[in-house]
Amino acid sequence: MDGRDSEVPGPTAAREVMVLRDADRPGSWYLVVDGTPQSHVDLADPTQLVIGYVRTIGHVVDLAAPPRAPLDVLHLGAGALTLARYVAATRPGSRQRAVDDDADLVERVRRELPWDRRAGIRVGIGDAREWLTARRDGVADLVVADVFAGARTPAHLTSVEFLREVARVLRPDGVYTANIGDGGALRHTRAQVATARAVFPHVAIVAEPGVLRGRRFGNVVLTAAGRDLPEEELGHRAHRDPDMARLLGGEELARFAAGAAPVRDADARPSPAPPPEVFTR
């Protein structure tokens, strides 16, 4: 949750924040901002990832290093800290820092959905890109970007210049993963693939088949690194999930993004707005 583009509500815009109990799962809650579900968290068992794209990012976490090895993680967008809690539970000893531009939201999560203060999770307040720019070189094993303002990713988090900052803070074996909202012809996603390929030699995306075919608006998880990605295992795990998501990588991804140009700061735009029915199904 972050914003500076004029087409997207800025960090000072009033937001309606609700913490709603999950009627189907005891001890679980949804964080909803301006009618958009932002996070789901199981306070009793943080390893339970209910939202499809979050499960996919969980697979990226699992494959980023040997099991239970601690990671240094930077989270752009805090929400209810679902993924930070997951990392803390599955990789004890990890050091994690998250940033969000909404101090009131962070305080509400801290109060109503508290996390273990011994878990190595620290949360800062500020603009995600400015905060990232202030990090030192080579400090992270994993950077997770899940930043939305008004259900759209702000423009300044979609460019080559932004991804160069991501690459700078990553260690040589580090991994970047991001949640993208898109639909229809997936023009935004294709441009984001081209942008990532301009910075990282290895890129893959994962999404539900219906989203990849343009039949519905949904989430696309982009993963990029300076080293080979575990595409085969990531694809198997994503396909075994209830969403039966599909991975595109290598030549297939190159064909998917053919003709798309990398996004630069000068021409960056926020991700497309989801249709109203996305959150009323």
C-alpha cells in the first residue's frame, strides 16, 4: 500500500480499514482496505496461506534456500504481514523488514492481529521505493513486492529504474517476487515481464489458467533472479494447489512478452484497476 501517481490515491487519502473474522477458519482474519481484501492471516498457524497468489509466493519462499535456512527478507507492502509470519514460522532465525506508507493501518494490525515480537520482523513507515533506495547493497536474500493503492500497483514501482534498486539490494543468489494485478490482454503483465527481463537474466510468472487466457482479472506472481530459478518444482507446486496455477518461463515466457517494451520511470503507469465484480463474487 503505497502511492505517488496522480491516478492512484496517495498515502494521505482516507481509507476504510476493516479486520473481519474468517467464518470458515477459527483464529483467522481478513484485512480489507477500501473494500479490497488485502491480506488473510491465521494467527494460530501462520503456515496456512489461503489466498492463491500468496500460496504461490510461499512456494517461492520455500524454494529460495534449503528448508528452514534463515533468510534476510525485505517486504514492500506490509498488510497483515502474512508472508513475513510465514517466513518466521518456516525459517526460524530469519531477519525481516517490511515497509508500508499507512501508519494507522500498521498500528491497527499491530493491535488487532499481533505478531510475535521475537520473530525478527520489523515494520517501517514510508514510501516503498524511497525506503528501498535507502537500503545498503547486497542485504537481502529475498525481496517481496505486494504494494497496492486503490487496488493498483503505483507507477513508480513498475519501472526498470525501480527493479535496478531491487537488484542492488539483493545478494548474488537473491530472488525478487512480486504480485501483479491484471486481466484481459495482460498488457501490463507483458510489460512487467519485459521490464524484469531488462534487469534480471532469469524470469518466470505464475497465474491461474483463466487469468493467463484473459478470461478474468486476477493475480500474476512474477519471480526474477540473477541465477537459475527452480521453474520445474515451482510449476509443480503451483499446479498442485487448488487454483491449479500455471508457470511460464524460458522461451514460452519470451513468446508471451514478445513485442512488449520495458517500462521506464518517464512512461510508467499504475497497474490496471480491477473491475468492481472482482471483489463481489
